[in-house]
Amino acid sequence: MYKVLVSDPISDMGLQQLTDASDVEVVKNTGLSEDELVAIIGQFDALLVRSQTKVTRRIMEAGTNLKVIGRAGVGVDNIDLEAATSLGIVVINAPDGNTITTCEHAFAMMMALARHIPQAYMKTVTGEWDRKSFVGVELRNKTFGVLGLGRIGTEVAKRAIAFGMNVLGYDPFMTEDRAEKLGIKLASVDEIVRNADFMTVHTPLTKETHHMIAKPQFEVMKKGMRIVNCARGGIIDELALVEAIDEGIVAGAAFDVFEHEPPNPDHPFLKHPKIIVTPHLGASTIEAQENVAIDVSEQVINILRNEPFKNAVNMPPIPAELLNKIQPYFKLCEKLGSSLAQMTEGAVREITINYSGELADLDTNPLTRYVLKGILSHHLGAEQVNAVNSMHLAKQRDVNIVIQKSSATKGFTNRITLSMKTKAEERWVSGTLLAGFGERIVQIGPYPVDVPTEGHLLLISHSDKPGIIGRVGTLLGSNDVNIATMQVGRTDIGGSAIMVLTIDKKAPKTVLEQLSNLPEIKRVREIGLV
């Protein structure tokens, strides 16, 4: 019999699969302190929690039989993932359980926004019968922009189509074929901003998506736009949004999330007559709470029975002999993936990974997962992607993964080459480990280089003309951007060339724009590998 401890309140219906299993014994004991958990956890094979229980290393070390920790929800910040990984304990969550609930809340917010429902309600219950102040707009025939076409964004788009809306969608992983089947027209963020009547965001919060809708976007936005955010606070610049509403650019907004939660009492959203707010209720339904428990219960049974499972958020155990050989390459693979993602434009179609040298004779599946982690984290956010779920996330987004192995290493003991095809282009990068120097990028496209996989890099594509290096150095120096190292490469005299610079700090956006405007420069990419 497998013993499962449920240490937080979880509905009986959500635990039904566990309680019905003939080989599982479920014990519900909530509100335990760390000391109390340490005293009893040794007898259990699995632990189920929500957000109340803090699962520390001390608890896990006492859980000598513990094989899996299930989080009935999405966030796992109450679980020490590093400790779980080092102790060989799989941690799983339920990222799909709140998809429909969040989708429906976003749509409800959009309808409330279109018809001024909260504002009309407040006036009506105070005794005012005011119909003239709350003339709304229909959704039918309106252009609806969806930024982020993952699980939730896709479901929102389906419902908008059912309401007769014309849907424009942006997502770096959505293919045209899949978008066409869904009835969505793919568009850039700029096209959505300029043309949509309603817009909703469903992207993760990353360095790239932070304030992706800010003053520059509001300046070119279609007048009368209505904006909904039930994803993450910080994707839309809150102060810039208030200015845009007051200036008559944006007709109204509905937010379930804030950049800092809970918001300060003087936050401008809270008293603005054209902004609807709710306290992060996206996943707050009876069904969602049960669904996440059901999802986790199913995965716990699979893990205990040694059957296939999904939604693990940490690295499962790897045989010690294999781990000793491949672990030094984990960081290299992730950084190669991250660098390639940052230097490539367009929706990802195919990723090819070539392992050469001694690596060709090993099980490289764990390395592939780290490569995908680096690539997907750039688009989806580091908190959503890990070395276990990266393969699943890539397949979910119809990204084709091709693995190649070769004994030829071109002068290196081991070499890993990544190639990525997108709708717009194909780029590739190679890396290796150098004794005494660590992880290095040794080739970018056709250009041999020797670049560390850390810090802030500038990748500049240009024509091989005299004086260009001096102009770049002068421009960076005049903007107080210090160059640590510089490398150049070219295919032939006067042809295409690159510069790879390591700089001491992130370059301001204005500096990147100035670099792009220099004569002979074709493309500038900042690559953050911090």
C-alpha cells in the first residue's frame, strides 16, 4: 500500500481517484507545523499540499519514503524545489486545471467593460435610475486582439469567435496552420495595438513582456480601445494606461491583476470611473479548485505506480554514472538555448540539436530538456518552464524537435550545436566546455567565436567596411556603456560580418536604436545571459 498525506484542505471530490485506488491509503491531517510534519512524514510515499504547507528541506529529508510532492495549483514557491531535486523527489503541479476558469473570468471582465455593468450596478442600488450614462458597445463585429495564444488565450479566442468577433492573435509559437484552424489571424503586437477594438493579454511576465504595452503603444493605439488583463500584473504599464484613458485614447480597462499585489489604497485604478478591478479571481471557482486536485491526484498515482506522468516541475533522478558525465553540460545547454532564442525572430517551427564527440554515445535526453528550457523560458518565462516540463511544452506548441549525433567535433572533445527554424529565418549556434574556461559559445552561424555564456552581450550584424568598429565603440563610450571584450568575424573581405561584445551592464534601449541607425549595421541584438 502507498500512503499519501494530505496536509492542506483539499476537496474530497478532488481526492476521489486516490481514495478509490485499491493500493493507496489517504491520510488527511491539516494545519501541521514543520516539527509535526517532520515527525510523521517518514511513513508516507506522497505529500499533497496547496499553498499553506511550507515544504522545507528538513521535511523532505525526514521523508525517507517520499517519492512525490503534489501541489494542487500552479505556484510551487512554498516547496523547496532544489532540495526536492537533490533528494530525488518529483514535484508536480496542475497548470491546466484553471484554464477555463481564467478564460471565463477574462471574458466576463470584457463584457462588464463593454456594458459598464459594475458602474451601472453601483448607481442603481443607490437609488439612481441612470440609463443615459451607461450606453455600451456590442462585441459582435469588433476586432479582438489576443496577446498570448497559450491554453488560456486560445480558449478566450474561441469564445470571442462565437460572439462574432474578428480575432487577431500574437504568439511566438503559434503556427499559421493552427491559427487558421482556430479562426485566428496572426498579427504583430503593433498591428493589434493599431487595429483592435478590444485587447486581452495572456502572456507570462518576463523581461520581454514587462510593460510590453506602455506609452509608445498607447501613442499609436486605435482610439476607443478597451483593455483586459487577467494574466499578470506588469505586462501593461499601469500609470501609462491611466494617462491613456484620461487622454481619451483608451475607453476603459478591466484588471484582475496588479503589478504589486495587493495594490496600495491610493492606486489610481481603484477609484477610476473607467477601470474595473477584481482581486486576482481568475482561478477562484469551485470547479477549478476541484480540477487542480483531480489533476494532481492522477499524476501522484501514476508516479507511485511508476507509470508515465506529466507536469513535473523539477528534475527527476538520473543514474549517478550518467549524471556525472552530463551534469557539467546542463548550464551550457540552457545558455545556448537562451542565446539562440534571443538572437532569432519569428514563431518557432523546428529545433535541431546536434551532439558530437563523446556526448554522442550517451543518453542526451536530459541535455535536450535543458536546451528547450533555455529556448522556451525566453518566451514563456523562467517560472513556467523547467527541465522536466520543457519537452511537454514544446510538443504542446507543435515545435518539431530533431536530435542528431555525430562523432565529428571540429577540434573539440564535445560540441553541441543548436539550429532553430522560425517563420522568418533559421539561425544556429555552437558551444562547448573548455578546460579552465567553462561554458563557451564557439560559433554563431558561419562565424567562429569564443564567447562566455554569461553577462550582457551585444550581437551586431554588419557589412565588413572600414571604420564600423570605431563608430560602435565611440557610440557605446559616449553613452557610458563599457566594453569588456570584443570579437569580430566575417565570411569574406567586404562581405557579411558580426561583432560580439560583452558589456558591463544592460544597454539602454535608446543606445540599441542608435546602433541600429549606424551606416552598414544590419541588425543589433542584446543577449542577456545573467
